[in-house]
Amino acid sequence: MTEGKLLSFVKDLSLLLEKNPSEEIVFTEGKQLLETLIAVDDWLPEEFAKPHPQYYQQYLLYADPLDRFSIVSFVWGPGQKTPLHNHTVWGMIGQLRGQEIGTSYYQQKDESFKAGKACASPPGHVDTVSPNTHDIHVVENSLSDQTSISVHVYGGNIGRIHRSVFDPVTGAEKSFVSGYANKVVPNLWNPA
């Protein structure tokens, strides 16, 4: 890992969040910080970029000790996708490698969900989610022949948060806690 890139992002985001900013400020200033982090793809250790043949992987890169935020690499094998799900906290998704497609969904009066516009995310693109605006979506690797990787930053420790998956037809909701694929996180202060 190139010394400093992820650590600098952690420090800068920590300083921003110490000001107790509005979500709007997080999504402007924090988004700029994430864009800087993902601008050059030379810092993510290989052990946090490994795909699984069947399931997308969620690797914890950093969890703030005060649970203000977490940073996660999502690694998608060809054609892999999430179920319809929510987050319950703000989030920023920065595309590091490959390309993903995110589709927001909106619950209808009959409890079913209707898909909104699909948004392709090439490298360098940052998207947001929020329970205040649009928090329910499906994300998928749009590439059929290669891995895609995105870096997600959430307003809490996303692997410990109770969230939900939804049946798009019936609206049925099922609670889950995602956890993480890795048992060890990167040492930001001594990345040897």
C-alpha cells in the first residue's frame, strides 16, 4: 500500500466529522476527499481486492473507534450483484476499478418497489446514498469478464448495523447484519 493515501483520507474525514457537519457538507467535502483517494489506483492491498467466485466481498479497511464512519472495499466478480437493500446511514460509493451499475428503488403504495434510473459508475465516480433522500438500491458489476472494486464510506460501522433486504414484488422486509469478509484490517500506521 502506498504509505499515506488511506491514512490521509481517514485523518481528513475524521477532521471533517469532528465539526459535526450536515449531510450536505459530508456529501460535498467528503465526496471531494473520496474522489482524491480513488483518483489513482495504487494503494489498495491485494488481500482486500480478492473476488469470490460466487459472492461479492465486503472488506473492512477502517472502522472509526467512535463509530462515526467506516471504509470498506467492495469486490465484485463478473456479473455479481446485491439484493435490494438499504443502509440506514449516509454513504458514499467511489469507483476504484472496473464499472458498477447502481439502481435506486422506490416503494409504491402497494408495498412493491419500482426501479429508478440505473447509474453507471466508471473509475473515479462517486455516488451517494442516504435515508434522507434515496437509501434503497441494487448494485452490480456491469462487467461480464472482470472484477470491479468500489470503496464505500458509511456514516457508521456498516458491518455491525442492522439493515434490511427487500422483496421487490411484495415489499417483504428481512433484517440482516452484513459483517465483513476479512478478519484482519490494514495497519494504516505501518503498512509494511
